[in-house]
Amino acid sequence: MFFHIVLERNMQLHPRHFGPHLRDKLVAKLMKDVEGTCSGRHGFVVAITGVDSIGKGRIRDGTGFVTFPVKYQCVVFRPFKGEILEAVVTMVNKMGFFAEAGPVQIFVSNHLIPDDMEFQSGDVPNYTTSDGSVKIIKDSEVRLKIIGTRVDATEIFCIGTIKDDFLGVINDPGAAS
């Protein structure tokens, strides 16, 4: 799920950047350092939407660098248990498949795939229904439900299932050929 929150960060800036464009340099460095990162507490920072305030800088002894406290608004993505997501399958093997929903990688075990789907090895490993009408292959789009998350300091891991009503393949790239 996406949230719009306010965060704070202390930014260090080299003295060569001081001048009339100091604020622009700080904002550019903030965007470069923060966008695309993950904090276990808040989730993945998708985009910075605005800078609320930049505090007075404090000179660091011995280095000449200055530390500025910056308060900014950003959009974060944090998946929750029970959330339904649409994801793209990145890898299929006999243990299950991996899918990505934005920056989050989700593993769906073969125990959490409907019983009528069986693993087919070969050139293109896939899970196929007994009648062959539905296939899960690499680049398939699936709708899945998150049943568990594990949060590390810099990453979020998820376990998902497609063994529920209205879950499963949305778009099959193999059907077009």
C-alpha cells in the first residue's frame, strides 16, 4: 500500500556546494540518496514530493562538511499481510515462483498454488492446469495475496498465495503467440 508521510534526514554537504544554489544542491542530493531506498520501518521510498524545511547547518569538526537537518514529504510503498497485489512473474521453478510488484519480491510456494496446477519442466518451466488452459510462465501477470512479510533493515520479503478466489493469472504472455 502507498502512504504519503513526512520524514527527517541529516544531510552532509561539502563546502564547495555553498553559494546561491545551496538549497537546490541539498534537494538534489536528498533525492539521489533517498529515492529507491528501503527502510524496514516505513517501506520503499518511491518519490520525494516536497521539502518542508531545511534547518541551520552545523559545521562538522575537522572535515569542513556541514550537516543540515532536512524535513521532507515522500510517497512510500509498504506491503501488508492480507493485501492483494498484481505482480509480474520473474522466475518459475519446481519449488514455486518468484514475482515482483514494484520493488517488492514475492515468493509463491508450490503449496500455495492451486492443486490442479502442476509444474512442467523443459525449455520454459511453468505451472499449467490439467486442461492446459492456464499457464504461469516468466513474465505472466498474476494477482496474488500476501500471507506473510519479513522486514529487515534494508529490505522487505513477502510470501504470497494464488490459492484463493479471484487470484491467479491475469495476463498470459504465452497466450498471444
